[in-house]
Amino acid sequence: MRHTRAIQRDRQHRPTSAPTAEAVAERLQDRVVWVGQGATRQRVRLIEIQSGGTVYRYLTNALNPVDLPSAYAAAL
């Protein structure tokens, strides 16, 4: 069975441009969190990258960083 991966930028904080590789190295948090309630609750990966005064947030269902490294997620 094939698995589909998804990535989505946080709707509340949409940047106008993607962070550079330097920004990725500047400050990074990568963790698995729960979203939803009840039967719709699921685990997703939250990647936060701070560049200057802006925080870029990405949500993905690719939970393993080996499958989708943080820098690749930011580049998408």
C-alpha cells in the first residue's frame, strides 16, 4: 500500500517567502504533536523555524524526520 505524505503551512502565520537554508540553521524546533478532538484526533509533526522576527510553522503527517528532513519541509 502506498502512503501519501502531506505538508501544510500554519494558516495563522503565512509568510510571504520560504525561509533560506541559513534561516533553517538559525533556529529550529521539530516535534510531534496532537491535533483535533475525539475521534478525529491525530498525530502530526510541527516544524517551527525562526528567522529574524518571523516564525515559520509547518504541519506534516510525515512523522519520521528521516522520511522528510526539516530543511526539505521548509523548502517545499
